[in-house]
Amino acid sequence: MRLSAIFIRIIAFSIAAAGSVAAAQLTVASVEDRSVDAVRQTLAENSYDWADVLGDGLQVILEGTAPTEALRFRAISAAGGVVDASRVIDNLSVADAADFAPPEFKIEILRNDSGVSLIGLIPASSNRDALARRITRIANGQSVADLLETGDYPMPPTWRAAVDFAIVALEMLPRSKISVTAERVTISGIADNLIEKRRLEAALARSRPDGVRLALEINAPRPVISPFTARFILDADSARFDACAVDTVEARELILNAATSAGLVGQVNCMLALGAPSQDWGQAVALAINAVQNLGGGTVTLTDTDVILVALPGTAQARFDDAVGQLENSLPDVFALSAELPALPDDDAEGPPQFTATLSPEGHVQLRGRMPDDLTNMVAQNFATAKFGQRNITMRTRVVDGLPAGWSVRVLAGIEALSELSNGIVIVEPQTISLRGNTGNETAAAEISRLMIDKLGQAADFNLDVTYVEALDPVAALPTPAQCIAQIIMMTEGRKITFDPGSASITAAAQPVIDDIAEVLRLCGDLPIRVAGYTDSQGREEMNLRLSQDRADAVLTALRARRVPVSTFEAVGYGMANPIADNGTEEGREANRRIEFSLIPPEEDAVTDETLPEEVETDAETPQDGTGDDAAEATP
């Protein structure tokens, strides 16, 4: 009996042990299955579908090929967040690095008075020695800091052309910063003056290689004008400026509004410059122009703080007194007024003495008329020779007695004024000097006016009929319509036309962009241009459509305020239509909020309302406030 009891206990313990082992195995299997399922679900939710999950007891094994080392680490971390990290076995591999996308090749170039520096990444196949030689030659003895690295990846197709173009730009701009990628070259530089700025912009635009975008921003200091001069004439022929210097945009608007009221028609080049004698310059010029209008005609010349008002001969004395009295009491204190009412000329059968100089388009100059003495005749010939060349001078003058005092000075001033033209004629008479002709210099009339005032005095009477002819301009020709649109893209590449959130108010930061666009459009003449506004897809369609229209209208209004002829322009809001990027990302929505300029196609090729025109864009953006266009519009 005792032996049977022992066997029974042994059997009972064996059965209990077997049951425990079986239960443990079932528990482990259950934990393994749940762990594997949980890890597999977590990896799927994070799009790590390249990872396989296996179970081995309590261990979770990850197998597969991760696209990158970072993704491999994230997958292991995700699994470790579901089960104990010590149970996760990493059997993952990483894809061959050769399968990675090549890095972006880029060079940052800085050139100033200290030398040239380069930093960035270039293809290993680049001819680095040739690049170094070109940079060293451009540096011309100054230091060159070469911090370029190389990457053994294929060279992009447009890389070489982009770098060559950047080197050309670097040579043209001694003070510049240039950023080069295969698709885009961004150039910031400083020109010595406005004429040089225009020349550089035109040259770089023509040199841009195909397939490479150009972002160009060249600044030029304002010229210093001394004396600061404005001269306005109103007579039977027209209302016009011989010279127009301004110190601010506001002064220019004030002056041009007064001139327009007096009868000025067309565009006027009032040069922004330094050297104004008073912050009230614009007000003083506008008041002086109003006085000429009140007189019914005449000439007013402002030279620094001196104002010379000359009425037309025959103006009624009472009218003259009223206009002069009003101007004298209205001018800012710093300005001094001198007014003159010329008497009607007496009839003279023989006419006044004259000296005439003519300049032909070929450069030949003929001097004829009266001279007071042989010395003046010789000085005039030598002066003309210095200005035009010895072989181009023909003398047909004669020495006579009785010429007015100061005749020699008037003759020499006339010859010097003629040298500012490409062709023309100057006639010197006792009371006035008349000059007419053609020039390729847009500021020639202003320069001649300052010359006459400097040589003959502020009360000098002279008449200018100077015509700017674009074909004679050695700097730049008028761009074609397509070139105008391309220049707008170039000058606004990488810059934004921004608006206040939810409104069509252009921000202060965007005003320089509008200024640059206006400068291009003023040179382009009357073109049929469409200003198109677009929004992103956030918000209601009708609200976005209205907001885009308001913003397009605001840009058109801003251009009109800058005296761009916009009679052939149209502003159209397209709302959220025609996206150029993914509205599902913030970057895409930012790109889709934009203003675009395009040529309006001819009537026979015009698109319907349902078809959007092919346009070129200048990015527009609303400063981010965490809302879309619809929500922003409702913001006060």
C-alpha cells in the first residue's frame, strides 16, 4: 500500500508538471502572437511596409531592407514602443547608398573689394582647375577663398551652362553675390549708376542660358545732381519739362500731378536723385507750375532754392502780378522768387544776329553765322574740334561788329549743348538759344538745361526740343513684349508680392517689388497685359474668387499710381483655380497664393473663360497666420 501511494503521488506530480508546461507553452504562444500582431500593425500604420515581423518565443524579430538608416532606426523604435525593447531583434538591412538621390550641387560666390570666395558642392567631374583659373583672373590679384567640396555623382545637364553664366555675371559685377544651382542662378549686385544698372540687366537677360532660371536684383545708388534743377515750359506748342529732378517718389507724384493739370501729356522721366536743397522741393516745384498755368503760359526754372518765373510776352500786367504774388506768398521760406514779364519784341526787318551750328547723323558739324572777333572765331573752332573731332568741322562764320555783350559765351554754350545730341541744330540769338535734335540719352534734356543755367545764368532764355530715340541708345533697346514678361519674372524670382492677411492691401515689404515691375513696364510701352490673382484651396470658392480679384485689382492700382500706362491692362481673379503645387502641404499652398503677369492673346487666339491662359508667375504670398484664404478674409 505504501508503494502504491508513492506511485500515485509521482503520477500526480507528473501530470501537474505536464499541465504546467502545456499551459506555459500556450501562454508564450499567445503572447508571441499578440506581440507580433501588435508590432506588425504599428509598422503598417507608419508605412514601414518594407519590414517583416517574426516571432520566436517572447522575442520579436524585424527583417527586411530599410530605404535609409533613419527609417531603420524609426522602425526599431516603433516596435520598441509596443513591446519591451529588449525583446526586439534587429535583423534589418539598409538599402545600398548608391540608390539614394544625389545631393543638390550648389555654389555660393561672393565678390567684393577684398576678393572672391566660393563655398558649396560641385560634381567630381567638374574641371576644378579651369574654374580656379577663371576666378583667379577675375579677382585680378585679390585673394580667392576656395571652400568647394566635390561629390561623386552625375553632373546635371544644365550645371555647366549655369556655372559659365554665373562666372560671366561675376566678371561684370565687382560687388555681387551669386548663388548657382543647375536650375537657377540668383544674382544680387550693385551698379555704379542707373544707366549701368539698365545695361547690366539687359546684358544678363540676353545671356541667360536655356533651361536655367534667373533671379536678378541689381541696385544702383541715386545720382547726386548739383544744382538740383527743374524747368517747366507752357506755351502754344505744349506743356513740357526740360529738366525734372526729384528727391522722393511723393515729390514726383506731386510735381507730375501739377504738370498734368497744366496740360502735360505723356510720360516724363523725373529722375530720383540726391542733392535737393529742401525737403519741400516737390511742393515748391508744384506751386511754380501752378503759377505758370495761372499765367496762361511761360517758363519757370528752379535751381536749388532760386525760382525764376518768366511770363509769355504780352501777358496782362494784372494777371502777372496776381500769379507772382500768389506764388511768392505760397513758396516755402527757403525759396527765393524772381519774376519777369518780357516786353513784346519790336519789328526788325533785318532780324536779329544769329550763330548756327548743325550736327549731321554722320557726325559732321557746320558752324556758320556771326562772330565778334577773330579770337572768338578761333576759340569756337577749337572747342568744336575738341567736341566732335577735327575732320568733322566745317567753318562758315564771319566776323562782324556790333554783336551783343556775352555773345562769345552764348556761342560756346550752344556748341557744348549740341555735343549732347546725336544729331540736331542750335541757333544762338541775342535773347534766346534754341536747340532741337535727337539723342539716345533719356536724360539729355535735363543735362542740357543744367548746362545752360550754369553757363548763362538762372534767367537764361532757351528753348529745347530734344527727342529721345531708342535706336540711338547704346545701352538698351526697348524690349519685345515677351522680353518684358521675362524681365518681370527675372526681377521677381524668389521675391513675393505679399498682402495683409485676409485683405487686398499690399504690404510695405512688397513695395520694392512693385517698384521694380513698374520700372520694367514703363519701358515696355502700351502692352496688353493680364494681371491674374490666385489663392490656395482653403476656404469657400466664392470668397477666394473675390479675394483673388481684389488682390489683382490692388496690384493694377499700385502700378497706375507709379504712372505705368495701364489702359491696355486687365486684372482677373481666378481664385483657387489652376494650382501650380500641392494644396495638401503648406509649401504648396504658399506657392499657389500668387500674382501672375501674362500677355493677353490676340482676339482671334483668345481663350474662353473656362480656359486659363498660359502665364508666367511672380510669386505672391499672404503672411501666415495659421488660416487659409477663406478664414483669413474673415479676419478684421
